[in-house]
Amino acid sequence: MWWGDPATADGEPPWFDGLAESTVGCTTTSHEWPLSFPRMMEAILDLHHFPFVHAAFARGAGPRLDPYRAVLDGDVIHVEGRLRTESGTGPSQDFRTRVRFPAVMLSETKVPVIVLGAPIDERRVWLHLRFYPRPGVSPLAGRIYSWSLKWAEEILIFPADKRVLLSTEPALSGEDANVLVHADGAIALWYKLAARAFDAAQGAGASAETGAGAEPGARASAGSSA
Ligand SMILES: [Fe+2]
């Protein structure tokens, strides 16, 4: 999906190597949300909100995110974490996701789930989700499984996310709009990649116009560049 000038669209959409080519048994859904693109990416990369925003469905996911690890490998952010109780005893929930910059997220917690995002304008984003079937079951059972995940996401999860995200200030986010903590390591890495992409775009634009590179320090907020 490309919302910009068709003449400037090049290359293949970002994707993950090794992900099943077949979409048999998958269920997809697309949505348009009144959110800024950086805010949507913050939400996608925020593992820690789950036991607070989705408490009714956070079976086994405690409020303490520990251990937590977010690392960069090229343009891919790898995130792993465990939501556990304060004491470390009792149930816990492990999470593992990857985000290929700018906005292809692969969750590998139970079955693969792909979340794609694209900015429509400054205050609207397009979301596309693909739920994969549980492996080792019949095509029909797989389809029912992936459909049930989609249903749960849209009916039970999205409304709670929207209540928080659409009331968060400032509505237009950016790297200067947040006070990031340890659990936001993946968000910090995303802004790092956004800043890098913005600098590259600025440099390419300046080179095209003047034949020279961009002025040092010309980078604006990465939040408006994603
Ligand atoms: Fe959520």
C-alpha cells in the first residue's frame, strides 16, 4: 500500500523472510483509525499496556515486564518480554515480536499475526491484520481459529485500545512528545530508525535540489517523518 505519489513508490513492500507464503486458513481485516502514524507505532510496540488496558483478557499476564529486551538488527526491531507478577511466582505470559521498519509487525507469541500500518494523513492511519491458523489442524479448523482471533481482536481488544489511544495527549506524537522508560525500548528504537530515514530523505532531497547534502542539524521531529 502506498498513499504517496505513485511515481515515487519503488521496491518491494517490507516483509519477513521465512514466513509462510500460503494464506490458506488465514483471516484478514483492515481498519482506518483517527490516529497519527507515530502514535499507532507506539501502540504496536508497547507490550506493557496489555495487563492494564486489557486486564479482563490478560490471563497470566502480570503487571511486571521483566525480562524485557529490544534490539535492532538492520531495519528490524526484535522485542521479547515476559509479563509476570511482582513476586515472579504464579502465571506469566511471554511475548515475542518483530517490527520491520517502518510498520510491518510480526507477533510470534502463539500463532503468527501480522499487523501492517500506513499513514493516510497526519491524523489517520490504515491498519491491516492477518491472523494465521493454528498449525497442524484441518483447513476448516484453522480458518475457524484465525477467524476467532480476528473476532476477539475487533470486539474485545480494539475498543479498549481506542479508548486509550484516542484520548492520549498530544494527539500528534513524536520523539519529543514522550518520556520513555525501560519498557519503551522498542519505541525508542523505532524513533531512531525514523530519524535515520528522515535524515536520509532530507539528504536525498537536498542532493536532488542543489547537488549537495543536507545541512547538519536540519532534521525535524521524527514524529512527522514516519
Ligand atoms: Fe492493546
